[in-house]
Amino acid sequence: MPLVVQKFGGTSVGTVERIKNVAKKVKKAVEEGNKVVVVSSAMAGETDRLLGLTREISSRPDPREQDMVVSTGEQVAIGLLALALKEIGIDAVSLTGWQVPIYTDTAYTKARIKRIDTHRIMSELERGKVVIVAGFQGVNDYGDITTLGRGGSDTTAVALAAALKADVCEIYTDVTGVFTADPRIVENARKIPVISYEEMMEMASLGSKVMQIRSVEFAAKYGVKIHVKSSFIDEDGTWIVEENEEMERVAVRGISHELKESKITVVKVPDKPGIAAKLFKALGDNNIVVDMIVQNVSHEGYTDISFTVNKVDADFAEEIAREVAQEVGASGVERNDRIAKISVVGLGMKTHAGTAGKMFEVLYREGINIYAISTSEIKISCLIDEKYAELAVRALHEAFIENQETIVVD
């Protein structure tokens, strides 16, 4: 029998009626002859509510205890879904991350999966049950509950699909697939039928809300086929698969934007070897992920070092930056929370010149200043003022997607 992993996000299980709708989808998959493992997020808004409770107690909650609190959201959702399946004649069992178990490292609130013991899941499947696993959570070697960070249910689903050698991992969400831009901003955004792991990783890291980047990394590493589709509309979505030659015919696949970053600048840093290493090692030692980094050209023996981090980590990152600044004799630290990262992504950029120049020209025509630039083989990102984010996305989408030419590959 084929084995399918289905993941349902918070919006998909946001109410009792929606949980009943999910149960019907799962039942259909079972009746089509599949073994089914379901991964569920917490009900919509529940994780934020639980995080809010922890912050009412402490301005900086202990990460271990925060994970203990936040992980309960998924436990409620999987129990309700198991009950809904039983009510329509499908035998099901719900399992938390520690019951599977899904083993992680000890980085509370942003743990990484180390290994998955599949014996319990396989045993329940052999007994004819649908297995419902709590997303976003695991257990470390000390027996403590850990969570995988925002979007972690995607990672749970793809990791399980890899461990179980599933035929496909279906990611159900509130949109019908991956689009060329956020359809709430760009009216003419188009659904992408097929996208490569590499392109999807870039789009996920650059602000696309459909998939979490670590889940796509897992899929690429283990060759898991992903089908992103809607919980509410019955139609084909977007397949995320290995790269093929056909994908390079399009220069730019999509436009992404990210509003959840802060820029921190250490001002007038003495231009000496080792200072950047000291700063970024301190950030790394505290599990703070740094995105873009810009170091100005030295002037009169001093330089500025700017970097961006997720806004969730901005307070802590600023505190660390101030400690390092004082230690190395920098003049101070500045912070800007009102920035946006705008990116163009596409495999075709590997073989098509002029993408960067065209992007910069589009932003220039719209009067948008660029604070920083980051590139890879298949993406270009620019840091701009937050207030221009939607304008930039629409202008770039019109230039690269709506007026796009197909590249002829020999």
C-alpha cells in the first residue's frame, strides 16, 4: 500500500468544523488505498496565545519552560482530529513528538531533528490505524520537550516522510500552492505548477510563507516529493521536486518579500582583524541566525558592520552587539525595525545575464533606495525601507513575471 504523509496547518484545523473537514480528507485518502500519517499544527492563533501567556509571566521566558507550554497547542489539535476520525469510522491514534519519539538536539524553541524512531508509527499503521503526529515538537536526549521553531510542523512532516520512505508528502494550507508573489499584494500572481527544491529553499528563506526552509532542506536531502495544496479547494497545487532542465527556461520564478527582520549596525568599529569574528561568534553561540551582513569600507581606521536578524531575536541580538561594541571600543549600536527584504528567485538566473541590473533599475524607477544587497546563483536580495515593500513587489513582478520571456536552452 502507498504511504502518504499529510500535513495540515493551523488555519486548516482552526475550528472544530475545519477539523471535521480535515478528517474527511484523511478518510478519502484511506479509502483510496493509502496508509496515512497525519501531521497537525496547533489550531490557528493558539501558538501565539500560548507564547503571549509566557511573556505575561516573563519578559524573556526560560526556553525550556516556554517549549513545555507552547507544545500543548499541537497536543489539543491531534487529539481532536483523532476523535473526528473515529466519529466517521476511521480508526486513528494521536502521538506527541515524545511518544513517537522524534529526537532533537537541546536548542529549545528552535531545535533540530537528529533522528526519528519509526517503530511505533509502523506498528500502528500495520494495525490499520491512521497515525496523527503532533507537528513542531520533539524530545531531546534528556527527555525534555523541545519545539522546532515557527513553521516547524512542515519540518516534522517532511522528516517523517523521509524516515518512513513515504511516496509523497502533502502539505495542506490556506492557499492553493506556491505563487510567483504574495497574491494578497500582486493581483496577477500566478500559481507555480512545479518548482525545484533549490528555488523553494530560496523563496522560503526570503519570506515566502508557504513552506519552512528546513522542511525543504530535508526534502532535497532525502528526495521527498512534496505537493503543496489547499485544504479548502480540491485542485492540484505545486509540486516541489528535483531540478530539471525545463526549469531553467524561466529566468525568474518568483518574487519574495520579508518584513520580519531587523537591521542592527555596530557603528565606528576599529578596523582590526578578529572583531567581526568576535561579534558573529557571540551571536552564533546564542543560536541567533544572521541573514544579511554588510561591512562598510574602512574610513580613517573605522568601519560600520550591519547585519539582519529575525525580529524575534532582535532584542537579544542588540544586547549582544552592545556588549561586543563596548568590548572592542566601537562608538555604539543602531537598530532599524522598519526594513524589508525583497528578492527575485529563479534557476534561469544561472544562464541569463542582466537580472541584477534590471532589478536595480526597476527599484530606481520607483524611487526606492537600496541599503544592502545579497546574491547567490539563483537569487538577488535587496534591503529597503519597509514602507516601499508592496510597491517593490508589484513593480518587480510586473517586470520579471508578467513581462517575462522564456529562455531557450540548447
